[in-house]
Amino acid sequence: MTGTLSGTLMGIGVGPGDPELMTLKAHRLISVARVVAYPAPDSGESFARRIAAGVIPASAEEIPMVVSMKAERFPAQQVYREAAERIAGHLEAGTDVAVLCEGDPFFYGSFMYLFARLAERFPVEIVPGVNSLNACAAVLKRPLTARNDVLTVLPAPLPDDALRERIEAAEAVAIMKVGRHLPRIRALLDGMGLTERAGYIERASLGEEHVSPLAEAPETAPYFSMILIYKGIDPWLT
Amino acid sequence: MTGTLSGTLMGIGVGPGDPELMTLKAHRLISVARVVAYPAPDSGESFARRIAAGVIPASAEEIPMVVSMKAERFPAQQVYREAAERIAGHLEAGTDVAVLCEGDPFFYGSFMYLFARLAERFPVEIVPGVNSLNACAAVLKRPLTARNDVLTVLPAPLPDDALRERIEAAEAVAIMKVGRHLPRIRALLDGMGLTERAGYIERASLGEEHVSPLAEAPETAPYFSMILIYKGIDPWLT
């Protein structure tokens, strides 16, 4: 590769859904990208691509990383292995690659599977994005954390005992990836006397968002849904 | 107020420091604002204002909320009471007011003190921003959370026992507002055998940022500094 500079692997957070919640930096970098990669479901549209659709140049080469969303198992590493190879080819040739990431690249994202394979070989730049936590608190219109609150973020698939213990030890709690776990989590929070302190949000910042007290949540939840609980003293109410 | 529509109180996250990490929405709303409020220290520049300085219209009325940063006590409520009154006057007259918030408005911010006083009387819109957590992970170039990790965010002023217990129960930990607590936190993490898994970041995304392993952190830390600890299995390294 004498005389050739490597391209940069760019992990770009595109925010929680509303294209206007992209950062100026994400917008600038995507708008001049020559190669754009993103996760995509095996049927339907890529959520990350949809957020940035108005910015991706028509001339850009697109690399969808198609992973089955059916089971809640962790993404097929074979898909990321192949995508990493293809991306490495571009980086070796000196072309930057923009990887679009829902929310923030390093906040529960699949970007880490590319990062793991490429970060030691190529320059990397991470562009942080607005994460779903802050987006959900914004549409719920309730502060997430105040003063010296402890905030704990819990993935819903954890077992009840693990959830209970950590909810007890925090003032503010976010339960992510609620999806099919909704009935179980509702029962758990009800048993802890926390239902009245919990809000439910799905598809925050998108047109079709749903926001309500947990008690009024629908029977079934999509994967992109969250429960926010505030157990601390409400400093903004006193 | 017959025939007059209220203005909207807008809590606008301006991100962690780099003006390019403002969202497109924050940029748009600030660029047409007629009244702009922001927290400011009793000496020196307002950090939130500095981030948005290139966007605030010259014609905008500015409302600095000057709070002493010297002690770590909670902000003087008198300042927010007076600011809320002045802002309420604009909202009653039908003028929107943009409140600039470092990071995200509902993530450990002082915006809640205005929100508490005004949210029941006036329409509110919250524009989420990139928070310091995601900004720090980006400059550290290490994923914050993976898969089903538990993430806990801890304010450094908490006592050692409270910190230790919560660090033990999480895979990923962020310790915020490190400042003068740095020596104590270092000793605590050292005693827990976690120093090698901890990164130190100050002023993330600004030109003058400092990023290093905790072992190489400086002796003294500014208020806007953070320690990130990853205790989980490193899925991105396997």
C-alpha cells in the first residue's frame, strides 16, 4: 500500500428517528460519503438508512448488512464478517466508509461488530448521536435524571431478579428493548409499586410515536420501545 | 390573554461541546430565536452559549442565568425563579423562548428548574441533544455498552460505599462530574482492581479535550470530566 493513505471507518450516529435529530456533523459527513453501510432487516427498510435517506448521495455505493430481526439472538457474525471484508477493501483503497448507526454508534449498537474487526487496522472516527434514552425522556416530557441521581439502563431480556435488584438501587431507570417482554416487566413493576412512576414510549421522535403512562401502554410492544421510571425525589416539582 | 397564543418554552440540547454536534433541529430553532436563555457562571463564558454562539441571531434578546459554580451545592433557586418570571413574560406575550442546555436538557441539566416552574403553564418542547456519555465514549473510541449489558451512571459526589455497590452490579459504568473527586475515585477503582478497565475523559469533543487510560489521568480534573469503566466481556474483541 506504499504511497496510499487508508480511508477512515466512520461510525456515525444518526439519532433516534427524526432526521432533524441528526447532528450537523453526521449530516455533513453522510452528504459527501462515497460508501455508506448500514444494518438492515431481512424484510423491510433499514431504520438507520431511512433516517439518513434524504442525505445519502445518489452516487454512493451502499452496503446493507442484512441481519434477521426475528429472534432476539445476537446478530449473525457471518454477516458482519463479510461486510467488514468489503469495507476493508474500500478503506485499503483510501476511501472513507460511513457506517450509519441508529441512535449512537457505541450505545447498544451493532457497529461494535465492525469496530472489533477493523479498528486495529484502520483509522476510526466516531460521531456520537442522540440516543434513544434522551429521545424518550424528551417525548415523555419528564427529566431523566437530576442532581446526584443514579441512572441505570437495563435491557428488558434480563431475568426478573436481576432487574428488580438494579431498579431498587437506582433513582432513575430506563428499560430498553422492551418488545415481547412488556407483560413480564409490567407485572414486575406493578409488584414493586412503581407503575405510577413509569412511562412507556415507542418509536420516540418518529411520526408514529406512542407515549403514555405505563398503565396505559398497549398490550404488545415493538422492539424499539422503552420504559422510563423515576423513583427519586422530584426536584422539578418542588 | 384573550386572542393571544402562548409562546413555547423550548429546552434545546446543544450537545457536548463541538458546535457541529448540535442537531439540525437545534440549529434551526436557535437560528430564528427571538429570546435565548442559558446558564452562565459568575465569571467567564457560558458553555452552552459558546456552543451555539455561531447560530444565535444578533437581534435575539439574551437571558443569562448566572449561577455560582464554585461550590458543588445545587444551583441557587432564586436565579431560576427570577429567570422563570422573565421567560414567563415572553411566553405570555406569545414569544417562544429557546433555553440552551449543554448536552441534553433532561440529562443532569439545570433546565429542570425552569421546566418545574413553567411546564404546567405553557407549551413545552424538548429537543434532545448528544449527551456527554456518548461524546466521551466516542473520543475514548471504546463502545459504552453491548448486547444485554447493564449501564449505570454515577455522579462522583456519591460516597464510596454507594459507588462501590453500584459499580459491582453493572457491566458498564460512567462516573460523571469527577472534578475534585478524582483522587478518591482513583483510589476506589484501584482497590476494586478496575483501573486497567477505566478511561478518563475531559472536555470531550472540544479542541482541548484530554483522553487517556485512568492510570494516565492528570492529578486534577475539571468539573466536566468523566470516567468510563467497562467490566463486561468485550464482545467487540472476540
